[in-house]
Amino acid sequence: SDLAVAEKNMVNGFPTIDGPTPAGKPSSDKHSGKIDVGHHMYSLYFKGLVSEDSLAGFGVAILGQKDELVFQMKGPIHGTDITVLEAELSALKRGLTEAADLGINHITIYSDNHPTHDLISGRLVPKENNMALLVNDVQRIRGRFSSSFTIFVSRCSIKHAYKLARETIVSEQISIPVDTPPRRAKPARKMTCAICLDDDVNADQMFTVDKCGHRFCSECVKRHIEVRLLEGSVMTCPQFRCKSELNFYRCADLLTPKLREIWRQRIRENSIPFEERVYCPNPKCSALMRVTELSKLNKESAVRRCCEKCGEPFCTNCKFPWHDNLSCDDFKIMHPNLRESELKLHALANQKLWRQCGKCQHMIELSKGCVLVVCRCGHKFCYRCGANARSCTHGLGHMFPPQPQELESPPPAPPCWAQCLCWLFLLLCVYFISVGIKS
């Protein structure tokens, strides 16, 4: 194993196992070589950390049924270019091995790292060979237990294992002599960016995604974020099929002030539900606001609000500037120039066969799939006729978008009096026929 001899002395007032053996193993029962664990469920907390200077360490803590500390250990992880995910899996592998050696049969594994939890629970398949080998080792060791479960928890729940791993890295940094004689400077370690394939990138110029540990050069990450922001997409890791989200504060130093402001605006927009979003109608402002948080200028009006940025009043019903003593329809008729953009949008929607959500009024385009669609605000409706979901017969066996002629309004049904005359005529015909037969 590439793991050094672990330090297993108890710290911070935790109960200790009888002194560790020279090999780093916990003290053993003189008959079976294992502690008396019985058939109880034990908890395994683990953590693997990688510092900025590529030092890696792990911490492991095993707790009993009453949350008493049964075993703990810490140690460095040796190797080159170790990622956070590799350190996490190495820590888990070491913790499971020690738990199995202690004779524990039932164990619950607690992790605060999403990719690690997905890998050991089978939701994520590793692509790299080294990751696949670590995952296979972890699953093989789990087979030694009668039962093992995985649970995702927050960082504070594994703070003891985190502290052990952190102590290991700090001790490794302190162990480097300060007053050693000067040596010839080693050349900067080079790495390869998986995006631009540049194999001459200094290690300190590589950007590491916190959640998954994937590494890329800073320039490629900057361009990736810029494209994502302009597309309006979710800010995820550049790695293919990786769904780990990028953190704004972690990436802020890579971006220009303009890109940082765009990202902040995106964060603010995502925090407001779609059905509560409203934009200021003032073309020089266009500020995004939440309807429920707007202050009322007039308590007697339920739709009059004031923009938080420019202070101009507007109507939340029609999304136009406030119109005193006028209804929304009358105001639109008297100010046709304000409806130019709206009319252009509806003309384009009719040309492209778009539908407008009846709840949030956003335009939706259906390229394929069932005609029963779900808007991003959560409203479900029929793309063919616009009715609420399940209130029409469409969508039963219709798996393709409607054609232009299908979106046209159906011919109006005949009035009720016409239907009554038809029925009366039919009844009279039946009556005269029956009289003629009898005569």
C-alpha cells in the first residue's frame, strides 16, 4: 500500500484503545485477535484532503452504537497528482479495511463528498483506470461485511475525521526542514490540460474543481465559464458528463468584472421562483424583482408596485408602466407603441409554433416528445390546445409536435337551439313513420 504507517493515538480527550502496536494496528483480543463487536451497527467516518502544495492526508473514525469512539487513525497519502476524489476513496478503503480487521459485521458509511457517495453507491461509473481500481477495491472490501450502507451527510457531521486528515497535512508541512542548505531549484511540475491538451502547464496554473477533483488550466476554465454564462447554462465542471457545479467564489479570480457581475445576476435570478419574477418595464432599468417582496405604493391597489432600482411605478398585471384610472386593455389600446415588442414576440411565436404558459406567460417550444409539457414554473398544460394537463383528450398516444393546421382553432360547435331543432325533427320523423306503419 502507498499509505504510510498511520498514527493511531487518541486526541482531544477521546477514549483511547490500549496502545498501538509497532505495526500501527490496534491492540487485539488475546484469543481471537479482534475486539468484541457483537452484532451491533457501527459508523465509519472518513476524509481525504489534498493541500495546495499537493500534500495529501486521510482521517478515519469508527463509532459504536452509542456514538462512542471505537477506533481512529490518520496518515499521509503518498503519490503524484493525487486528486481530492482519489484521496477520499483511499481514506474510505483504509477505513473499511480496519473495520473489517476489527471483526465488525454491520457498518454505515458516512460521506460528505457527492462524487464519492455516487461512486460507492453505484450511481456513478468511474472513467479513469486508477479511479476504477479504487472503487473496485472499496466494493471488494465491503463484501467482507454482512451489511453496509452509505449515507450522505454535511461536513460538520464528519468534523473529527476531517480534523485528523488536516492534522496529517499540517504535520507533513512542518516536517519539511526550514534551515536545510539550499538546493538546486527543481523544475516546476508540468501537467496536461484535458481540454486544450497542453502538456506544458505548470501545476500552480491548474484549476481544481472542488467537488469532483478534475483539473484544467485556468484559461480553459475561464473560457468554459464565459460560454456557459452567455448560453444561460448551468455552471458545471468542464469534464465530459461531470455534473459537479462550479462555485462562484472559487472561480471569481479567473473572471473579468463583467463576467463576475453576469454570474452574480444569474445567482440572483435562480433564487427567485419563475412564477414570482417580474421585470421593470422601464427600458433604461429592466431590473429583476420578486413580486412578493415589492412594497406597495397604494394599499388600495393590489397590482401597483414600485421598482426597487429606479423607483418607477408599474402594474404587475400587464407588466406596463402604471396607468391611473385606466384598465390594462384600455392602456394598451391608447399606447400601441408599447406593444410593438409584444406583438413581434407573438408574431414570431405563431411562426415558430410556440406556446405561452398560462401561468408565467413564458414562451415554450416543443421540438419532440409528448404534447403534455411542463413549464419551468411547474405548470403542466397541453401544447396542442393550451388547456391544463388532463383536461383535454390530447396527449394520449400523441408523441410528436402538432402540425401548423393542428394548432388552429377548431370550428365552433353549433348553438344549443340548433341541436334541439335537429332532435325534434328526428323525433317527428320517427313518429310519422310509426303512424304510417300502423295504418
